[in-house]
Amino acid sequence: MREHKIVVLGTMGSGKSTLVRAIAEGAVVDTDVLNSDRQGADKASTTVAMDYADIDLPNGDRLRLYGTPGQQRFDFLWPILLQGASGVVLLVDATRSAAADELDAYLAVLRQHAAQVPAVIGISRLDLAPDFDLDACVALAGWDQRVLPVVPVDTRDRDQGLRLMDVLMSEMETHDLVLADG
Ligand SMILES: Nc1nc2c(ncn2[C@@H]2O[C@H](COP(=O)(O)OP(=O)(O)OP(=O)(O)O)[C@@H](O)[C@H]2O)c(=O)[nH]1
Ligand SMILES: [Mg+2]
């Protein structure tokens, strides 16, 4: 049986915990507490260590899914959680005015700590941001020779979450083939 460690990154309120819960259908360990940073994101709770869920896929593979805490004061945890990751989901909250700059900052984190790890970019909360510039995001989505897929996702919806994971798994398969070749 193959196991894949998948790490979910993104700003506060982008839907990391929501995505992990939706995919795991509730069987989740989380470390959410009452949110005192309403400036960062206006919602009731925020993650202070991580979200974690084990998911058995129909093909027999197992996903170990880790949601990171989005608050900047926890940025020291991101590289720790990224250690040994076989895939990364980077969530971008479409409602944030600085979404493009924030995407850039997270790509820099990936480039530094997970440069070779397969990754996808999920654009969340698009229904709340009809004017969001998806093309600008696609243009930013990579570095050097790497191009990351950009996928709109409502993280509350299990099917959309699973579709996002499918895209990530194909990236991971391509990565394995390239490694096997070279
Ligand atoms: N309308 C809408 N709401 C969404 C969508 N995706 C997520 N949400 C909501 O946005 C909020 C996301 O909150 P969390 O999942 O706690 O975000 P997080 O990324 O874990 O945040 P931190 O742990 O604080 O870093 C929740 O209230 C979700 O219901 C979407 O596509 N559309
Ligand atoms: Mg969270």
C-alpha cells in the first residue's frame, strides 16, 4: 500500500480546515480554537497547530492529509509540516484583495522548502468574488520551468475537494514517471 503525505497551505480563512473536513467526511483531528484575529479572517475559529486526517482511497492508497495554520505567526510550522510531503495543495482565497501577492509569497515558501514536490493551486471562495482575475493567477502559478495547475474549488464540497486531489495525484504520477526515467 502506498501512503502519500499531502500538506495544505494558504492564508487564514482560505478553507484549509474546511477542505480537510470535507474530504475526510468528519473523521478529522483538528486544533481549531476561537478566532481572536478577526482582522485576518472574519470567522469563528482558526487552526493553531494543524488539521489531520487519514483517507483510504478506492485504489488502496492512503492519504495523510495535513492542514497548516494560516496565521503568519505560525509560519515556522509550514516548513516542518512540509518535510517528507509527497504533494502540496496551495489554497488561494479569491475574496482577498492581496490574493496575487499572497500567492507569490506562498510560492516562495514552496520554492524554498518543497521545490520538487508536486503541487496544485486551488482557488477558493470564487462564488463570493465574481471579479477575481483567474488568468492573473494562472500567469503567476510557477517558477523556473515549473507550472502548477490552477483549479477553482469550493472547499465545502466533497466532490470538488476530491477532484482537486485527483489533479494533485496526476501531478504526483507524472513526477514519479519523470524520476523513473531520469
Ligand atoms: N462561499 C464560500 N465559502 C467558502 C468556500 N470555501 C470555504 N468557505 C468558507 O470559508 C471559511 C474557511 O475557513 P477555514 O476552513 O477555517 O479556513 P482555514 O484556511 O482553515 O483558516 P485558518 O485555520 O485560520 O488558517 C469557512 O467558513 C468556509 O465555510 C467557498 O468556495 N465558497
Ligand atoms: Mg484552519
